Amino acid sequence: MEDEKGKICPNCGEVLPGDSLFCVKCGTKIEENQQVKTRNSKKKIGIIIGIVLLFVIAGFVVHAIRTSNLKKELMRDWENVKGENGSYILCILDFSEDEIEYRVETGYFWLDTTIGTLEYKVIGGNTIKVKQYEKWKKITVRFNEDKTMMTLTPALTNVDDKEEWFNFD
């Protein structure tokens, strides 16, 4: 292919004299009817790569914001009441930077105890990984509209499919 200065090498993009049979830079044979790359097509490829990179970076930024927002919501006081017939126990999930403390409070301080402390990581806008029995378990976290109720699927503290925790602040 020719531009206003001469032929353009389809391999390296070098501008060549109009009567060239071979590229002086890379040695590629130049044929008259050959489809070749022009400098404009290189610019288009550069623009496409730039746009793709922009979307990838934007995706990482959105992911980081959603992850940070979930961590902020988790770091509130989450409670659940268990029991029946006038005998109730307050269960508490207390999230720190990288651990979840699961404890119970009975109203009698000598019976209050920590059931377990679990390592966790926020891995998405609504997903955490929790280390239980030396294995990482994925848990989906959902909040109601006013963020006073949190649903964990599957349940973290029992064998149910899901469990609900409440924030009364």
C-alpha cells in the first residue's frame, strides 16, 4: 500500500520508496496487491488498547470502592437473639479489620463467652471469604434497604442455608 511518501511495510510500518520490493528495515517482501498496515491502523490499535486499559482500570476502581464499602458496613455491631420460653441469649458478630469474633452474652457476665474467632477477607462488593477449619468458605452478604439487617448465605454460625443479623444503632 502506498501513502503520500511511498509504500508502507506491512510488517514493521516503515515508510519505503514507491519502487521498493523489500523493506529496508525488516526485510519483508513488498508485493503490489498485498494488504498492508498503515500508520493509521496502528493509531487505531493504540486507541483500542487505550480504551480497553481504561475499562480495566475503571473496573478495578469500582471493585475497590465496593469492597471498601462492604468492609465499612461489616464493621458495625451485628446482633441476633436466640432462645425460647423466656431464656434468651444475645449472639454478637464483631468484625475487625481481618477477624470476626462470634460471642454470646447472657446477662450473666460469668456465662458470657467467645465461641470463636475467624479470619476473613472481603473479596467483592457483596462477598467475603471466611477461614473455617483451615479452609476458606465464600459467603454472600446482603443488606436490607436501610442496612439494619444483614443476611449471610450460607450461614456463618450454623448449618442453615442463610442467617440474619441485625444492627440496632
